[in-house]
Amino acid sequence: MFLLVLLSVSTLGVSAPASPPPPRSSPACVTVRSEVRYRAYGYDHLVHLKNGCPKAAKCTVTTNVNPTPIRVIVPPGKTTTVLTFKGSPARRFTPKVSCSF
């Protein structure tokens, strides 16, 4: 019991994947990764978009926790990180990303 509690406390500051990969509604050359970062006041929800396409991608990001669309342009060969919620009480979220050219 003590060991389990100690391990739980020691991992609070570590970033972890937020959820399984989101459903794809974007070109295959745009990859999406979600992440949750614990802060003293809650969880930050981040969505990382990596554009391996030869053109800039116009992406819309929403989540089940924050349904307000966030629109970003990801230049070719670049990665953009979108903060969808700062200080959320939810430790998990599901992103929904849609990209086009």
C-alpha cells in the first residue's frame, strides 16, 4: 500500500498521454498527439499537430472538455502545440482535429 501511494505521488508532475489517438479526419501527413500536464491547480490539455505535408495545413481543434473550435495554421515540416484548456479538473480528454489545405 505504501509503495503504491509513493509511486502515485512521485508521478504527479510527469506528462502523460491524454487518451488514445484521436479519430482521423485529416490528411495522413498531419499527425496528432494529445498530452495532459499536471499543474498545482489542475490539468493543462495540449494537442500537438505535426505537419509532414508539402503545404501548410489549416486545422480546427476541439475536445470533449472544450468544444470551442481553435483554428491554427501549421506550416509544412513544422509542429504546433494548441493549449485547449488550462487548469482543467479533468485528467483525460479526447481531441478532435480536422485539417485541410
